[in-house]
Amino acid sequence: MAQLGADMEDDVTMNMQHKKVKYGLLLYVVSVYLSLLAYGVDSLRKYVTEGTPFYTVVTYYPSYNSTTHVASALRIFFYMTWLYMMLPMMAADCLPIVHLIIMAFKFITLCNHFKKISKDFSRNKTNMRKESAVLKLKFGCMQGILMHRKLISTFGLSVYILNFQISPKQNLTDAIMTYTFVTSLFILLALNLWNAGEITYQASLLSFEIYSCGWHLCDSFPQHQKDIKYLVLISTAQAQKSLILKAFAIQELSLPDSRIQYLQYFINENFTLEPLD
């Protein structure tokens, strides 16, 4: 995915992608560790105020009622191990997010590519032989179409279903523990849905950029214009197909196209179809 269309990418788009990945994942990691630290602080508070053992992770040994120094040392060790073991779990959550962000910026790169070849064609057709400019435009269209085809083939999304309850009676540490945990879940869900929506939005802009690449200015070379027109026709039709997000390749998650819904509503409200005799 990272190497797909790498020769078309520019520094400005890549810097935006890097910042979105870095700050989005940093926000999620910080929220998760705040939740884990809240569990430790709450257990330490109960140990100091109530005399209960420092207990954050359910283990077979030591048992809950054991109050020996070895048991306390083991509980602290297991808590530190828990903090470490969360790293691969968070990595498993972050990898799909990174994939979605990269794919969204691939569509941005693809739109910028068609803008670029249109500008290059407008500039080159007066500075060089027009046939060479047309061939260069044709090659650029084929590059973009191949990249779009590969992007469509790699499109997909996994969905997490979250369920939690918040008790109305909580002390301060319990509230911090609960709300930091809920915040981390919401951030994880928001990063997935936000970037998945960004993909569908950027993909919706692609058909216009393909159509505006400058194919209609190749009238001096009918054969080349016919070839480019055919490429633009097929790729524009392909780009207008809505991207459908599915959970586990079974359940569709994307909402129906609002334009189709409005058209169906308009037809039902304003037209009545009568049977033919």
C-alpha cells in the first residue's frame, strides 16, 4: 500500500499524511495508558486507605487474599507486564487505522495526479510537439487508472463493536478509570470511522478530476483522442461507483447514496406511473 503510486506523491501531501498518522495514534496510545495508569492508581488508593492488596490483574497465583511480600512483588510485576503487553494489542488496533489513512491519501494523490497531467498538457502543447504532449497525457491517464484499479482491489474495513456501562455512583478514581477507558474506545472508533469516511469522500472527487484531465483538447489527433476518450469514459464510470464498507466482508456498513435516495423520493412524490393498456 505504501509503495503504490509512490512516484506520484509530493512532499506536501506526505507531510499531511505523516502528521495525521502521528498525532492520531499518539492520542489513542496516550488515552489507553491513562486508563491503565488509572487502574494502578485506584488499586494503590485502596491499598493505602482500605488495606486491600494491590490488585489490578486477575492471576492464578498469588491468590487475592495473599498478603505476603512475595505476593505484593508479583502483583506489581504482573501490573508492569500488563502495561508492556498492551503494546502489541495497541499495534493491532493502530495498523488498520494507518491503512485507512494511507488509502485516503492515496486517493488525494490520485486526484492531484490528474490535476498535474492536465496542467502539464496545457503547458506542453504550446512548448513541444502537440503529438508528444498528447502521448504524455495518454500515458499519465493510464498510470492513474492502473493505480485506481489497485486501490479498489485493496479496499476493506474491519469493524469493532463496543459495549460498556457507566455506573452513576463512583468515587474520583473510579470515575477517572472509567472515563479514560471509555475515551480510549471512542478515540479508537472515531479514528476508524473518520478515516473510512475520508476515503469515500476523496474517492467521490476522483471522477471529476479524471474527466477534467484535458482529453477534449486532443482534437488534432483523432486516433489518440479516441483512445484517451475511451480510457476516460471507463475510468470515470469506475470512479463513480460507490465504495462499500463491509464488516467481515458480509455486512454492509455504508449508507446508501443520498443522491439516489433523493431521486427516489422525488420520483415517488411527483410522478405516478400508470399501467399501459
